[in-house]
Amino acid sequence: MNFPIETPWYIDGLHFQCQECGNCCCGPEEGYVWLMHEEIDLIADILKISREQMLQTYCRQIEAKISLMERHDTKDCVFLCNQNSRKHCLIYNVRPSQCRKWPFWFSSLNSKNAWDKAAEKCPGMNKGRLYSFEEISKILGLDSLL
């Protein structure tokens, strides 16, 4: 039996160019930045602290997963720095995979409406370079299905 495969709404690709605004790292809602074990070690190395210090100071456990902490007052990522009215990531070169994939998250790509809602907060969406469907699939880890 053949099942029809629905063509993704973004089959022609999507434009994105990071504007370095830091909005993807900000509250006001609580969020999670899930970390893989290798990422914890990379961040600890760049901060020149032990893995244990990294886990105690900058991470929180949510059930069986580990997430970066947020600032209690703003819900901003603990590594988001606001300097001279400009936000930037203190660990940008080793930022977690989840951060690297923004805005190409399943939640943003679920529908055109989901993409447009995310674009209300992210000024880089729908601007800049065109990411092809194939590139987006690779970012999502779906390239083996193509």
C-alpha cells in the first residue's frame, strides 16, 4: 500500500540571516537548551572549568535531560551577555547544537503559521540567504531520508 507523502510547505527553501539580536536566547517564557554530553565538555573547556563545575553552575537537570540554566529574573540564557546595548553569546563558538539549528527547528517548520509566529521575535527570519530544502533537511538530521 502506498501512502501519499505530503510536500513540506518550505520545499522552495527559506531565507534566514542572523541579525545577532539575541532574541532567540531571551525570555520572557521559560525554555530549554538541551545539552549533549560532548557539548557540556566543550563549554567547560572554553570556560576553563571542570565538567562538574559546569554542571553545578550553568546547568539544570530536567528529568533525564540536562539543560542550560536561565537567569531567574529575565528567563534569558545564562550565557547571553548584554554589553553596550548589544546582546551576544559568551560561548558562541561552542554553542549547543540546538542553538546552531535555530530557526530550523521542527516547531518552527511545522507550518507556515508557526514560522511566521517565530519570525515575529526573530528579525533574521525571511531575510538574507536562502537555505534550500536539502540544507534544511540536513540541519534537521533528515538528509538520510532524502
